[in-house]
Amino acid sequence: MSASIDNAHFLLRRLHSLVGLLPVGAFLIFHLWENSQSRFGAEHYNGVVVAGLQQMNYLPLLELFVIALPLLFHAGYGLVIAAGAQQELRRYPYARNWFYWLQRVSGVGILLFLLAHVGTTRVWGLVEPAVHTDLYGHLQGLLSLPWVFAAYVLGLLLAVFHLANGLWAMGIVWGLTTSAQAQQRLAYACAGLGLLLMALGLHGLIGFLP
Ligand code: HEM
């Protein structure tokens, strides 16, 4: 009985790890790239980027199965893992460090940010269609408030850190980086990716400013 629970937990954890990269991590990168197009102005952003995506066939199905459900699974099981973190640290008192905690804290932070972000864009757009016809103007209005801009920079930082640090952890979880040297090399690559994504995201946020 307990062996099968352990087995299920092991499989769920592997699935959680995989889903963090694909599709959730891949979507985050796409989303940052998509929003970096804001620098080309309202006409390009609303008329080419947003309109192009909205014209895609099967969009609601893609949103549900490629974005919403994988993210809900990753976030839901992530909360279960985060809640058990103290127990794990007691079992392995010397094993994990700041990055172990930051991975969990950033996950909870991203969840709070996403509730506000999705609520004030996608969900608000269902009630108020003007949000979608001029998404650029809507975001410009929000981001011109200094505290909202600061909250977006923080949300971006948490998401990018979580993905970059998560990729580094995946190297160990999936047995790809077994030596200390390989782990060091992957750490540099992940830090580089993190910086690049941070620059892309900031570029996008600044592109919405009046
Ligand atoms: C932008 C959205 C997110 C992305 C791109 C993402 C990506 C990742 C990746 C790639 C990993 C590494 C998997 C591993 O350690 O094997 C990971 C781990 C983790 N994620 Fe996320 N994640 C996101 C949102 C969330 C949210 C909302 C939570 C909710 C609490 C969360 C909680 C966790 C936890 C607890 C881990 C560590 C798992 C472990 O150590 O086994 N993540 N995430």
C-alpha cells in the first residue's frame, strides 16, 4: 500500500517537473517574446500580435489544454510539494539551501501574481470586450501606475528566477548533470537564460509606457 503511494508520488513529481518545462516554461518564454512586441506601438501590438493570436483555430482548446490545465496542475502539486518542504529539510538537514526555499517561495509568489494578472486581463476581457479590442491601451493604463509597474517587475523576476533555477534543478532530478562540473556549467547557462529572459520581459513592460 505505502509502496504504491510512494510510486504515485514519484510519478506525479516527475510529471510536475516535466510540465514545469513543457508546456508551462515554453509558454512563459513565448509570452515574454509576444509582449516584447509592445515596443512597436499600439497598432502593431493590437492589430498584428493580439489579432493574429485571436484568429487562431481551436484557440480556446489550446488555452485550456496547453496553458490553463498544465499550469493548474503544476501550481496545485507545487503547493503540495511546498507544504511538505519543512519535512523534507528535516529528513535531509544539510541537503538544500537558499535556492531550494527560493524555488518554493517564488512559486507561491507567481501564483498570487498570476491570479491578479489573469484576472485583470483575460477574465476582465470576458466581462468588458473593450479590454481585448485595445489590449495595448488597457495594459498602458495599468502599467502607468507606478505600483502596478513595480508589481509586474516583481512578478517577472519571480517567474524568470523560478524557470531558470527550475531548469538547473531538472538537470539533477533527471540525472543529466551528475558531476559537480556539469552542474556548474548548467548553472552558468541557466543564469544566462534568466538574464536574457529578464531583459526581454523588461523590454516588453517598458514598451507599454506612454
Ligand atoms: C511561470 C510559471 C511557472 C513555471 C515556468 C514553472 C517552472 C518550473 C520548473 C521548470 C521547475 C523545475 C522542476 C524540478 O524541480 O524538477 C519547477 C519546480 C517547482 N515549481 Fe514551478 N513553475 C511555474 C509556476 C509555479 C507555481 C504557480 C507554483 C506554485 C506553488 C510552482 C511550484 C513549484 C515547486 C514547489 C517546484 C519545486 C519542485 C521540486 O523541487 O520537486 N511553480 N517549476
